[in-house]
Amino acid sequence: MESIDVTIKSWAELDTLELYQLLQLRSEVFVVEQECAYQDLDAQDFEAMHLTAKAPSHKALMAYARIYTTVINKKEYAAIGRVCTAKTYRGQGISRQLMDHAIQYIIQNLELPITVSAQAYLKEFYHSLGFETVSEPYLEDGIPHIRMVRET
């Protein structure tokens, strides 16, 4: 398992290269690879904390996620979204390391239960991180998803 350096920054703290890299990776994975035309850029980016994962030996973006707060059924949650790993780095445990950083950030800073809108095929991955399925499968941008929650 390759070690990674994870940086957590607000929108205002991101420099132009970091912003370009994270938007490029999100587009590469969610729009091109998954052939899903959807509005990736949304108002959540301005309020979110952005996690970027890079190898200590180079500056290429390996993985990304964002954290923001949301209210679902009158209950506040910390949401982890836009989780993606560049194709060349998959299968190396990088997404798990990134998610571990996101969960620890939430535990230390937000103290809220955590929710994800997970692509259904990743159910077992999220279960292994302590998430439980709390919804029936639903389509989000034409892709099967399930809502999952982890109590902190």
C-alpha cells in the first residue's frame, strides 16, 4: 500500500493548481469514465472542506473527496462526497486512506454522524469503514446509489 499525503483545505485556501487538479479528476471519473453528464460544480464546493491525496514522491493528484454539512429529515450530518481515485492508483488502498482521513477530520472537528450517497457497487467498501445502509437503492444521475450513515 502506497503511503499518501492528505491535505484538507477550504475552497478559499485552494490554489489554482489544486483547484484545476481536483476539478479535472472529478470530471475524468464522474463525467468521462462513468459517462454521466451532470452538474458537478455546485454551491457545496464553496462551503466544503476539500481533501486531496498525493504521493510524497510526486505532485500528481491520486484521490479526492469533499466534506460538508447537510440536513436530512431534520437531522444534521457531515457528508462525504465526490470521492474519487485516479484510475492508475486504484486497488492500492488509497481510497481507504483518504476516507480514514475524512472520518477522523469529522470526528475531531464536526462531531456529527456521517452520511454518504454511495454508488451501490461500493456498499461493502463503505460497510468496512463502519457505514450502515439506511435507504433502498435509488438512481442519482442515472447511477444506482444507496444512502449510508456512520455514527461517530
